[in-house]
Amino acid sequence: MSVVRAIFSNFGAFLMCIIITLCPYKGIKLPVIDTAEDNCRLNIELISDTHLEENELFRKLFLKSALKNFNNSKANIDGIVVCGDITNYADEPSLAMFFNMIDTLTDIPVIPVAGNHDIGHAGDRDVTDITREQARDNFIRYRNEYMGRDDAVNYFSVEINGYKFIVIGDEVIDGGKWDGITMTPEQLEFLDTELADGTKDGKPVFVCCHWPLEGTNGEETVWPESGIEKDRYDIAPILEKYKNVFWISGHMHTGVKAEAIQEMYGLSSAEQINGVTYLNLPTFGIVNSFGLPWSGTGAQLEVYDGKVIFRPRNMLTNNWYENAEFEFEIA
């Protein structure tokens, strides 16, 4: 209900996020999949919140269509990040279906990130009777099998083309939380250590976590109290110790927004705060608010010498939203 209250209390911004983004003052590019330049060092597709259910048809078809889209890309795609809420109710059949899809329908490596629906929502609507601890362990087990890893915890790092991706996840401390994340001090130490290693040569590092940080990407307007609380886990100072850090999240179900919306309302899919770049992804599987509402949206992340480009697009229709592109310099 907090999301509904946020919409009605900020209804003007809610409407303008859609209208301004649809207005093609910079253009909507159709229909090829390509990078803008030839010297791309890393090309990653970003989606979040697929909310798969074994017996639900459309979200399954959306993901299959996106994977086919990636496979047919004119430009080489180096990896795919699915930034949490892969399943809707943390049930093992839906989880197994997802990992079977990414294993059999594409050869592009996928980085799976667990969200609150993958762990915290275990037991919702009697879809499954497992505990959150069991849901967490199931996710780790399936991810390990797919990636050829042997992690015992719900956080890890992996490199693609020499660029580090750090995955942060819920550890289910004291029973965990329904919509939030719980983390041990060891996970925060891991984050610090991996950031130091990944940034030592001046390269950007990408931290993938389902939850945005409190106060970023319009969290206080779009879905108040949905981010990682500063007074509980003060993550920002860790990120701010290093240059070229990108925090990639989902969770808020907020749609693609034109760059002008940031200037008008302070709401943005991509913003920099104290040197850290925060990227928030729309929900891929269901509808969005405070931006383009439809499903199938995500973004392409391109790394070049000296810059990173964030290009929101629709993976089902091949629309590229040039109004909402952001470019960030690498320091």
C-alpha cells in the first residue's frame, strides 16, 4: 500500500514521468540491437524483477523472448545480470525453471541475484511451505550448479572481460525480513575488500544488489522505506572510498524515465552521489510506476575507455529510449 500512497501523493510527477519519457525530443531508436561505438570493452544486459511463477505464462514468455533477443544481438553481449526477484514466491519449481531457461536458451553468461521475493516471500499464498533459510539455500545451490561455484554464502564476485561484478544478498539473520535485506559484518567486509581489488587498476566495478540504498534513485518518493536503511547498514561510505563504483539495483518497480525528469522532480534511473553511480532497473516481468509502465524493459550497460553508458530499452519490442540514456565518465 505504500507504493499506492506514493503514487497518489505525487500524482503530477507520476504522470509526467510517463509523458516526458514518451516524448521523442531525442528520439526512440528502432529496431536493431547494437552498441553506439566499435571500441566497446564490455557490453552487459541488465534486467530485474522477472517474478517468474511455474504456472504463469506471460512472464515466462517475456524472459524467453528477451533471451532470444540477446542471442540475436548484432553487437556482442558479454553477460546478463538479473538483479533479483527472479521468482515471485521463492518456490523451487519456479527457481528450477529459471535456471533451466538460462542454461538451455542462451550461451551468454548470466549473473543471478537474489531478491526479497526469492527468499523473504517464502510461504506467501501457500505456494511453498519452506522457510526463508531453505529458500536462501535453494538459491545458492541452484546458482552454484549453474555457475560452477561452491559458495556457502549469498554473496560472491565474478569477472567478465576483466571487470568485477560484486553480488550482494540477503543472509536471513534472525529469521530474515519479508521485504528487506539482512547482512553480516563479514559481507560488508567482503564488499570493501572486493571493491579495493576491482578498482585498483582504474576500472569500474559493478555492485549488484536487488535493493537500492535509502535515498537513491527517488526511493523516498517512489517507494518510501524500500531501500537499505542507512542506520542499519551504512554502505555508502564503503562505496565512496573508491572511484568508479556502480551500484545496480531493482526492487522499486519504477519505470524508465527521461533525463529531464531528474531535473524536474529529482527522480532518476541513473544518478551520481558523492562519486558513486546508482543505477535502478525497472521491473521486467510486471508493470512499473513513475516511468514507462510496461513490462519487458531493462537497460544495456556499455563500458568504453573513459566512460560508461547506460541505455534503457525494451527487450521485447527493441525500442531504445534515447531520452533516458546516461553517460558517466570513468575517473
